[in-house]
Amino acid sequence: TLLFFPQRNSIQTSKYNVFTFLPLNLFEQFQRVANAYFLFLLILQLIPEISSLSWFTTVVPLILVLAVSAAKDAIDDVNRHANDKQVNNRPVKVLMNGSLKDDLWLNVEVGDIIKLENNNFVTADVLLLSSSEPHSLTYIETTELDGETNLKVKQALTVTAELGEDLQALSSFDGEIKCEAPNNKLDKFMGTLLFKGEKYALDNEKMLLRGCTIRNTDWCFGLVIFAGPDTKLMQNSGRTTFKRTSIDRLMNFLVLVIFVLLAAMCSVLAIGNSIWEYKRGSAFQVYLPWPHDVHSAFYSAFLMFWSYVIILNTVVPISLYVSVEIIRLGNSFYIEWDRKMYYPLNDTPAQARTTTLNEELGQIKYIFSDKTGTLTQNIMVFNKCCINGKIYGDVFDLDGQRVEITEVRVDFSYNPLADPKFSFYDQSLVEEVKAGDVITHKFFRLLSLCHTVMPEEKKPGELVYQAQSPDEGALVTAARNFGFVFRARTPETITVVEMGKTIVYKLLAILDFNNVRKRMSVIVRRPDGRVTLYCKGADTILYELLHPSCVPLKEETTEYLEEFAGEGLRTLVVAYKDLERKSFANWQKRHHEASTALQDREEKLSELYEEIEKDLILLGATAIEDKLQDGVPQTIETLGKAQIKIWVLTGDKQETAVNIGYSCNMPSPPILFIHILPNLY
């Protein structure tokens, strides 16, 4: 049961239909000043008293111009209709009366339960009920939504995961869902599920959004929450607008200037006519009589003004718009034929999706870009770390001097679960772990617990991590190689193999990361009953949450962080806190109430997070390397030669941003890195 009016799943991205094409397209075209002028001119030519030319001398070129533009717009819209039809008629399996029936996307409604299979597009915004994977995990690709190629993991509620693929149980599912109204926030969802007398919190981690693709999951079942225009994808798409370029605006301005000149010319001629008719015209009445309804020189001049407007209509260049449209069409072909814009690895040429905006390409003065995944490969590698004031990751000779890293990697053969692709060169860190150093063990235990990574073991012994963030994947892989292997996760537990010993932690709460908090925490209970909070995040944020006893260690760690940042590495600070059982039990009760609230849920949770994330004990910091994409320095250098200014948005420390700038061969402008401080979000 969904507490709002059901919506059909059909979508429409086209601008026109058979009945609205002519009026809407003419309305758009007559927004061009020249078209509006010639329509006005045609009206003048239909008035016998002032018309000196036949009306068809204006109608023919006007119709030709309108027809060319209308044909182009019609072709674009026909393609949109074809795409809409293809999408709306995709097949989907809908659960009806205890059995699956084949249907079309457009017939799916809110409240339907549908089955999605591997490599299927998600039909609508659905609540994940169950899947074929252990613990009802579902892997999705969100490239169509946010451009990210990393697989994301969604997990159903335990209470619905038990339904599995039992069609009868799914058909009799009688939960009641209350949720927010349709909106365009891709990363947020707020709702509650009332099922079997219990209330459960629903968030974005349990939703599959339209536009995603199911990956590495044989099947999953979902309950349609938003359909058609109400889906978050369509809420973000907006209406197709009539795009106007700077060339269009310039032409409109020039035509207006021509109008002013034309009006001035016609006014001078009309005034001259009035003066001549007043002083000399009466002497020529026998040969050039006034029309029967003209009784004064002033009225004659008024009519003559509009006659001159008609006679001098060729001053206004109506063909200019047609010429520009043809040039745009030709330019679009040149873009698609450009060999330097062809990517041979994927056999992908450049594609001009619209002929409206291509002349804007030559007028670009600024490029705004993000860093991660655009300038860099978004492939993170654990490079260095700082634990309890000691730095690891550098290699030193016998005299204690730092040397260049060699090909002699640390041997992790003692760990049968180590990732063979992981590379590290500082043997001292392995020795600390083997020696049982308490702080070092806490450091890697934190990395193995504080994350949202999901493990996957398709073949025995081949452990693969599916990480929504490459940073988390790199940190969990590092902990894995140093002896703290994250093995399994359920909604209630996390299983870690610590130095060969399997330990199951009870997962009590996850304090999510966001751009305001800039940190993430988990609260777990060890088998011996101890409750601990583990936290990782930006140094500027975590330093404010540390216990006063950590000041000396904080100063040491800060020096190393600046060193890491100077090398262009991405840094995170890690800390922990042991919790008292009684105070945590009270906090946990209030946390459940806040997480199931429909009003001000985020504010209530934020207050609770702030309450418990304080007086943390600092453990150290991590440093991750994210290498540049191939060809980035050369590309930026070429853009610089074209006098194009580049602005790169990054959340890194300023030293990291500057180092990346040097790596791009741009030690001075035109590349500018903007360092976003936490309080600016």
C-alpha cells in the first residue's frame, strides 16, 4: 500500500505531437525577430492603401525559412518519439496473482512487484525486496545517472529478504510504505515500512532507481515506489527547451539594429513626403491625386511610411537564419568526421547530438572540471600511512636515508587471503603487525570495519571487494593484506579474519558519510561485549572531535599529513572510541526513533551523530595515490595554448591540489585549483 495516487510508468521526452507541432513550433520560430518582422510585413502587404508589392513576395521566402527550420525540429522530435516508444515498450516481468507475467514498462504502476534480472535496466524507482545474492545484496551500475562506473551495492531489509523468490509470499506482501513526495534528489530517499506490526526505516541504500543497470546479480524483486514522470531520473531531466546560442542572440541584436535603421530611413522619407505634399503636392493634384480617403499631407506621409517599410524589406536579411542552420549542419558532420576526436580502443567517434549549439565550441573561455575520475584514473592505491606518530611506506637505506622505491615488494605469502595485486615496499609495517603491536592492530581493525564495502567470493579463495568508493576499496584491501581480512557482511554483522582468527562483530549502527560531515563511523560490539565506535574522515573535521590527550599526537600527524599532501596523495584521519553500555543503549533507542521519523530525519540523526562522535582517540592517517589519466598534461597544455582557462574543483588539501597542478605541467595559470573548505559546503 502506497499512500499517494498511483502513477503510470510511461514517459514522454518529446516536445510535440501531431496536434501541437504546428502551433508550438511556429511560436518558437516567431521568437526570432526576423521571422516576426516578416510576418508583420505580410500583414502590411494585405492592406491595399499601403501595399506596393504582391503579398506572395514575402510569403514564399517566409514559408521556405519556416519550413526548413520546422523540418529540422520535426526530425529531432521524431527521434525523441522513437526513443520514448522503445523505452516504454521494454519488456518486464510483473508479479500478478502469484505468478510472473510478461508486460511492458508503460503498463507498470506504483505498487506493482517486478522481477529484474542481470544486465536489466531498472524499470522504475523500486524498493528492493529480495535478491539472488547472499543477504539480498544487489549490484548496480549508475553510469546513466551520475556517470560513475564503479558498481554500487544495495541491500534489502532482512524482513523482506526472507521472501526470497517465493512468488506466493511476495504476492501476499502487505506492507504499508510512507515516503517523501517525488523529487530530484538522486542520493536521498526517506520513508518507512510498516510490516507485521514493526516499523522499519527506508533510505537510499534500499532503493533501485530508474536508469540503473543490474550487474552481477541473477535476479531481484522490487516494489515500485515512483513510476514514470515521478522517478528521480525524470524529475532531473526537465522539459526539452528551445536552446538559443550566442550567435542567435547576436543575430537578433543585429536585426534589431537593422530595424532601427530601417525605421529611421522610412521616417526621413515619410517626412520628406509630407513636406513635399504640403508645399508642392497640391500643384500636381491633377496628375497625382491623393487617394479618396486621404485628406492631408500628414496622413499621406503616415501611409507612405508603411509603404517604404514594404519596399525596403530586403534590408532585413531573412536568409541569414537559413544560412546559419546549413552551416551548423555542415559543422556537425565535420565533428563526427574528425579523426583526432575518434577513440579507436572503443571504436567511438565524436557524436554531435544536436546542431543547435556546435558553434559555441569555438567560443569557450573557461572549463570547469572535477578532479577525481576526470583528471585522475579513479583507481586508488594504498601508498603510505602514519600510525601512532610513525610514518610507513618509505624505504630507507642502511644510513637511514630515504631511497627510491624499488621493485622488491613486501612478501605477503604468510597471509593466504592476501590480494596478490597489492604492492607495498616498507617491510617495517609488516614486522609491527606480526609483533602484535596493539595500536597497529587497532589501526587495521578500523580499516577492516569502517566502510560500506561488500565482499564477493564467486570462486572459493578468490575474494573480491565491491566498493562504492575506490578509496574504501583501497583501504580495505590494505587491511586485508596486513592480516585483517574483511570476509562477510550482513545487515547485523561484520566478519573479519584477524591474523588468522575469525571474529564476528555485531553491527550496531552506521553513521553515514556526507559532504557536510566529511566523515563516516561504525559502531560494533565485539564477542566479549565491548562496544566501540570507529571513525575515519577529513583531518579538518576529526581534529575537532579528538580527546584533549591526543594533542601531541595530532601535531605529529599533521606534519605527516602535510608531507603526504605535498606528494599529491589523498589523506584520511582515523580514530576510535570505546563506549559505555548504558549510555550507548539510551543513544541507540533514540537513534532508532530518529531513523524512522518522516519529519526532520536528517536533522535528528545529525544531532545524535554529533553527540556520540566526540572525545575520539587518534590512531593515525592514511595516504592513497590516484594517478593521472593518460594524456592529461598534454591536453591541458593544448587547452592553455588556446587561451582557455581551466578551473578544477577538488576537496583535497591545498598542498595536494598544488601538487596535482605541477603534475599537469602547469606550474602557473591558466590552471586554477579551488580548495573547498568543509565550512563552505
